[in-house]
Amino acid sequence: RFVPERMVPFSFPLSKCALWDPVPMGDVIGSHITYYRNPKLSMMEKTLRLAYRHAKQNEKKLFSCFLLGTLAVDEDGEGITLTIDRFDPGREA
């Protein structure tokens, strides 16, 4: 989904020597991970069960945690796969 209000133009720090002409050329385009690729999410059952158990044991309604994994482009170049295989409950502040 394209969300223009969240998109920020990226810029490079100022330097004395530039390797390219910094003047914009052409039309503005959006760059989003799902614009050209079909995303797929894969999650290990063990990771999901661990996150669920942690959420059930937590007495707070809202808590922070991390789901870690890898992002890979499919062999045919048409899609991307996000494989989540680790759960990190983080630290209590």
C-alpha cells in the first residue's frame, strides 16, 4: 500500500566533491518494497508459539518485543520472502 505522508525523500550529506550531478531529473517516483514485488511472509511455528506464550504471561496489555528474520528476493526475481525465525522479548525498562 502506498502511503505518501509517511514517505520521506532521502538525501545525502554535503561534501566537497560529488560523484554525480545533484540536480533532479525526470518525474518523482515512489520507491516501496511491494511496488514491483509480491511479498510473502513465512514464520516458524516455534517462534509464533514462543511469542504467543510470552504475550499470555505478560501482565501488561501492551509490551514490546522483536521478531527477527531474513528478507530474500525469490529466484525468479518476482517476489520477496520475509522469513521470521527468532523471537526476542527484549528487556523490561
